[in-house]
Amino acid sequence: MGKCVNHPDRDTNYACLKHGTYMCEECLKCRDPELYCKFRSSCPIWFMTKHSGGLDDVGAEEKKECTVTFHPDNQVVTLAAGSTLLDAAKSGDVPLNASCNGKGSCGKCKLVVVSGKVDHPSTPLLTDDEKKTGYVLACQAKLSGDVTVRIPEETLEKKLQVAGMGAEVTDRLKGLVAEITLMHESVSLELAPPTMDDAVSDLDRLNRGLKQQGYDLDRMNMGLRVMRDMASVMRSQNFHVTAHILKKRCSNEVVGLNAGNSAGPGLGLAIDVGTTSIVVYLVDMTDGTVIAATAGHNRQAACGDDVINRIVCSEKDGVKKLRTMALATINGLLNEALFAAGRDRREVTNIALAGNTVMTHLLLGIEPRNIRREPYVPTVSEFPILKAIEVGIKADPDAAVFIMPGPAGYVGGDIVSGLIYTGFHREEAMTLFIDVGTNGEIVLGNNQWLLTASCSAGPAFEGGGVRWGMRAEEGAIEKVAIDEDTMVSEISVVGGKPARGICGSGMIDLISEMLMTGVIQANGKFALDADHPRMAAIGDEKAFVVATADQTSVGQDIVFTESDIDTIIRSKGAVYAGFTVLLRQAGIDFSMLDQVIITGGFGQFLNIEKAITIGLLPDIDRAKFKYMGNSSAAGAYMALLSEKHRKEAVHVCNSMTYVDFSSNNEFMSEFTSALFLPHTNLEDFPSVRRSKRP
């Protein structure tokens, strides 16, 4: 008998022999099936069940198999009783959104039970009407017998949306790559069958054909797996074969051999692995058309909002856990994209991936702990061409994977990818580049030199650390205007739906409006009386009502507290301080900039004027600002299609000089000065000083 590790007031007999902890019956549920269900010997729940004497019951349940039929495609999956509908969906590659990793907290993995029964606990995440019509959360519904379920209309609509986004991305990226050059290519060969006069080995015969196609045999390798099947494959269609070749930087490898002509460029993936969000483009490698595009929340966010927390988590719980979380997100998004396009994962043979240095290390299962310890050195900066099976991406196992190189521990391949897309490193114009994401990386320079730094902006602009914060997706308040007489907010919501939160651009609008209408002071504290109709109290803290309950889908007011304001001020202060110090390192000032390029998800809705008002961006000619969308995903797309851009990425990475702000006293001084709206030095913001309302 002991105390539950999660509920210290409860006594329990369930003891984990592996970890020496106790859990009550309520807690006896696998919280990370992506990791533990595949590795029974590592599962604490298994050890607890065994110790409590329930092992035989579990074994009996596992021996019973249940059939799940998914409508409208009549896809049938068979698996053990006690499994969840989400397990069944994953087993059958049925795309369901489960952003909470199956914890039952996001309410997005909805299915409708048509026939049969499932064990399903009560949840407030389903409405009464949904419950009456058979809705369940797939991650919570356990199988006890055969069942038929229907994928809801909203999920099927997502299929159309994913395909539609691909068309939008294609329009935006059209013409960026002049010539497509693959990393993994297929070559059709019609070889002469052996005779008594030409009795060379099958491998020599294959090499002869490859040499005639222009391949350098001195740089060609082949694994034993291919050799074992070679004789039967070559004779299957009278020596008409297709060789699948992985083109590496220093050598090539024949990774597969098929009978007949199965040559073709296949599909490609361009992946942006962000700290908060992951984006996947599914690309037709024939002409570069993006046939599906989708994005989702990086499941690693459960381990912390920023890269430092991720590293700490990996040191505590192991790199393997975080790698599994990232791969679950990527493979889930790949499922969605393939489902929308009606294609098979084995067609995916080329992959390009961009992410910051920590995200890349964690995805590949490489220890990142030294990145947060002086002198902040990553294990790997430039990666060889890898195979999908090594990385863990569920594509063709031999698919080629190109990882964008990163110049430093806190400036990674996502920024190099951004430069490939924006191309300012090829121009004379003096450019300031900023990716306003969780890390706030910046680059300054032109075709002569490049300085780069990371200013630890934190996840606030992507919704982290803010009570009602969220990413710029459907239901997010993206624009705000406040009536200076009534202080009532006029809001614009992504998708035109009722609000369920506020994204980065909406937060910037809101703080700017609150400052200009006198709701808050320059230090971020509320100036409006606590009893004003637009003010509320959250515990002991004042809050401003952004949207009333009747404007939301959550049935309550969406508010912004002084803590939220402080979080945004600290984030914008870090970004602006980074600008200032990096320019000073180069011996220039803001007036000498020819352009400022802004990238990142929330920048799509960014109001430049209001970003200047709060001191996030410099007060310079507005015509110099340019928004270029998700540059990391776009650069990955270019590298996916072109060897020229893959080589360019390596060159750009090696050309960047990293400036470390972690022990820079000048940065801390500038950061402190920027913790006001817009800044302690109003001389730097003359237009804001002139326009500010009393």
C-alpha cells in the first residue's frame, strides 16, 4: 500500500516495479501509447498490472480480437480488445487529429459509432447533441467487440482543405526551381540476357547498364539485401528492371531493384519542424506541384514551450521520448496529406527537412544537451543524406532525406532554409531578416557578409505562455480595434468563426490599441478602472475583456491579463534588442537598412504599424517591410527539388557568422530598455510619439 504519485491523498496497491511509484486506478492509463505500447518491457502500467495480480486478465483481453470498420471507405482494421479507436485509426492509417497525443484533452479525434459498442468515459469535450448522435473521442473509446464507426463530416472536410492548401502553396512557390534534380531516382534498364558468349554475373550486367546511363561505378555501392533478390528479379521480366538509386554527396547506392519499368519521380516531402508547429508539403516530383499541405501542433510542446525546456526534458526523460513525439506528429500529418491526395506512402522517395538545431537533433535521436552548455556546441551541423527508415518517417524505407544544415546551436536549418527562399544573400541590398517564432532568429547582411543571432523571444507570439493564446488557425482572433469611447473591441477571427483564442498578430493589435486608447500605460499596467465594463478579475489579477462570451465558441469571455501583457512585452523586447545589438556589431543603424523581411506563421496577419507602436519593429519607412510567409517550409521545398539549392544551403550555412547574446551585457542592457511601450527611448519611435492619443 502506498500513496498515488498523482493524488497523494489516495492509498493504492498498484505499484510500478520499474519506477518504484504508486498509481491509483484513475491513473492506470497509458499516457504515451506512441512510446510504451510498442515497448511492453518499458511500460510502467504493465508492471503495475502485473504486481497487482491482474496480468492474467490483461492477457485474456489481449487474446480477443475486435474488428473496426471505418466509413465512408469501409476500411477494416483488426486489433486486440482493450485497444482504443485511435489505435485502430493509426493501425489503418486513418487520419485523425489527436494533437494532445491521446490524452483526451484536445477533443479533436471525434468518431461516430454506427453499430457495436465501445467503452467510453464521460467527457465535457463532447456536446450533449454529439453524445446523442453517437460521437466519441477515439483516444478514449476502448474496444470490447466488433464496431463500425463513421468519420465525421468535419474530418472529411479537412481532407478537402489539405488538398486545397496544396494548390495555394503551389501558386505561391511556382517558378522557384528551374530544374528538378532528385536525390532518390529510378532508372529503367533493358539489359541483354546472359548467353554462353556473355556469361558475366548479374551484378556486372547491372553495372554495365548503369554505366551506359552515365553513372560512375567507382562511386556506386549496393547492399546485400538487393543482391539476394537480384537473380529472381532480373529473370522475372527477361532482364528488364528498374534500379532505384540513392544519390549521396560522395557516393551513390542501389537501394532497390524491381522487375519491369517502375521508373518515375514519385512523391516528395518538404517538412518544416518548428518548435510549436510542424508543416508538411506533399509534392509531385514530376513538376513540383504541391498536391497536399497540412500543419499541426508539435506534440513535443507537452515537454515545454521552448528549446531549452525540450533539452531539459530530454535529459530527464530521454531523447527517445521526444523523438517519438515529433515523429508521431510528422507521420500523422503525412497520413493526412496522403489521404487527401489518394496516394500511398511508398511513393514518397525524396524528403527535405528544415528545423532549428535542437528540433533536428531531437527528431534524429541525437543528444542535444551540449547546446545549452557553454560553448553551446551541437553534435552535428551538416548532415549526410539519410534514409527515411533511419529517421523514422513512414515513407519508402529507402527514401532520401536531406536535412538543412545549421550554423549554430541556436540558429538552425530553418533559418538557412529561409535565406534560400528569400534569396537576399544573393543581393546587394542591406537586409534585416527576422523569423518571429519561438526562438526569434535574426540575420543581417547581403551578398558580401551575413551575421546571425537568436534572441530567445519565447513562444508568446505562437500562443505559448498567454492565457488565451493560440496559433494563427481557425477561431483565432487575428485583428483587434478598440473604440476609444466605449473601449469595446471589434475583432476579426480566422475563418470567420466564433473566437476561441487570440494569436500573435491579434495580441500585437490588442496591446497597440490598448496603449493608444489609454487602457494601459507605457509599462503595460492597466490605467482603466477595475470597475469598467470591459475590465474583469482573474483571481487577484486585472484583465481586459477582448471578446465577450457570446462572441466565442468556448462560452466564456476571452480576456488579456497584465501577466499576458508582460509576456508579450518581454518577447518583443528580446526581438528589438536583438535587432539593435546585431546592427551595432555591424557598425550600422536602422536608417541604413534597405529592407526588413519578416517570416513566420503569425506574420501573415501582422499589422506593421501596430508592431511598430508596441516597439517590436523599428520605426522606419514602412515600404521597407516585406512579409514572406513560412520561409522555412518554402526553402525546404526548394531543396527537395533541386541539388543546386541543397548545395547552396551548405554554402550559406558556412557563410554565416554567429553572434552569441547569452553572455552579452550589451544585449541585456538593450533588452531592459525595450521593456516599455514602445521603448524607454521615445526618440527611436518618433511616429509613435506623434500619434499617441492622451
